[in-house]
Amino acid sequence: MTQQEILSRLLSEVSDEFDKSAGSFFYDAQKPVAMELEGIYADMESILKNGFALTASGTYLDSKVAEQGLTRKGAVSATVLLTIKGSPGAKVSVGDKAASDALVFSIMENAVLDSSGLAVVQAQCDAFGKIGNVPIGAVNRFPVTLPGLVSVTNEEAASGGFDEETDDELRERYFEKVSLPATSGSKYHYVMWAKEVSGVGDAKCLPLWNGNGTVKVVIINADKGAASSELISAVKQHIEESRPIGAEVTVESAVPLVVNVSVSLVLANGVDTQTAKEKISESIAKYIKKNAFANAYISYAQIGGCILDCSEVLDYSNLKINGGMENIEIAETQVPALGVVTIEE
């Protein structure tokens, strides 16, 4: 409720025989009250909103989910393998720095350049989050001169950097916990344990997959793609600390199922094929990511819908997914990944 609305209501309780115009005694007496009440009403709305998990945000949501023993997953730093060149016998030490144009990476292991003047070491981004997942060749300098070291590069893209869990992601885990019977080592318990690890986007549990007492947990990363070996190890360790005694647990990454799409298009005026291809790829990738681990198939119709959702496209024909015109089945241990999008002439 606004200050003016409150003031009008207060003044309406004053008899019309008195002057209530701006500057009058009653107006000036009630205006400060209206100002204070406006703030109180705003606080009340905020308290009501942040008192429920469905609408709470930020630290209020953190406090709410803590009632169920949940904590927000923190951001994770990216790691990368660095190829360092220089004088044979030169030393690389833990804590030495390498950098891209915008980010600094700390070397995580000691090494000595071999007889050819080469060493490969692992480094971790000093900044947390996806920002550290730099492409090939991005790490290209030493911010401080290091004796005997001449050059540095990353021959593979950095990976494993994930942002802090969002409110919506945390809220989803909260409602999963309160609605699913995750107790006594049930399959939901294993899913919950896996999803507590930073960097995990989703998980499945396959009980008795290899006989009595065996449990397989299949995970994907926060980008809804295949999990790294480091993430698998982190999940394995976390589950081992929590699981019931006697269970034999296997943790694996989901296997990517490449989804290739080809289609003929009718484009809007002024739209070139490359632009349309980029927009379609983005739309399909969003659909695939949203439905990773949620559906047992890639919908042929939904892919068509993704194409028509692009304003650059007026119509399409001859749509094929992995060479066929039907839904693509997804195995329990697979996660779909967009491959090549081909625009047929």
C-alpha cells in the first residue's frame, strides 16, 4: 500500500468540517504516520514472501531450506592442464601463477621441465564459477616473470567451473526432499546425496543394478552434460560418507547421446542461413538441457517446436533427428547432447 493511499484513508476518518488540504493541521499530522506505515506494509509483504520456500529468495531461502538440513551449493573453480615451456630443469612450483587476458590460474603441483624444456601441470582458476571455463589457448602468459619459464598455454579448454546454486535450483532440491521418501538409503536418498555436491546438475539411482547390495548412481554436471572424473570422485566420496553400511556404490557419468538435426527452412525476409542456424541451435540446446534426465526420449515434435519458436523461421520441412523422423529414445544412463545442426538447401 502506498503512502498516498494510507494518507487518504487516514484523512477519510477526519470530519469534513475540518480542513484536510495539503498544509493543514490534520494533513501535516497524518502524513508522517502514512510514511511510517508505508514502510511497515512493505516489510510485512517482504516477511510474508520470504516466509515460504516457494517465494523466498537469497539468505531467506537459505534459512528456510536449512530447516530440512539443506545448504546452498557454492561456486566451484575451473581447472585446466597447462603446457609450460622453458629451460630444461627449470622448476614450476605450487602457487605459481599463469593467466588469460582476464583471469589468473594458480598452479597446483610442483614440476621440473624435462630435457626438451616441457612440463604439463594442473592449475585452478582463482575466480569461482563458469567464468573460469576458458577456451583452448586462453591461458597464455605469466603475470609475474618466473625463472626459466618462457611460455604457457592450455591445449584443452578449462572445465569444472560452476556458478553458485541459484534460488530456483535450491528451491527444487528443497521440494524434492520434502516430497520424496529419501530415508534409510532409499534410491531417493542416493539421488539427494549426489545432488548435494557442488557441480552436480541431476542424478539417477539404479538399485540392484549388479545384484543384491549394489547401487549405481548416474550423474550429470550443472550444465546438464557429462560429469568430469573429478566430479564423479567428489560424489563418490560424499555418498561413501553417508550411505548405509554394506552397500556397494558405483558412481558414473551419464553417457552423451549426440543429437544431430537437419532441416529445410523458409526464412523471414532479410534473414541469412547462418543466423537462423545459430538461433535454432540455441533453441534446441535449451530444450535438450531443460529435459536432461527428465524425459525418456527426445521429442520429434518438440524439436520442430523449437525451430518454429525462432522468429527468423517462417516454416520448415524435412526435419530429421539422427537421420530419422521419429522420437529418439534415451537410455537410463544417457544424457542428450546437441551435435550438428544442418540447414538443407
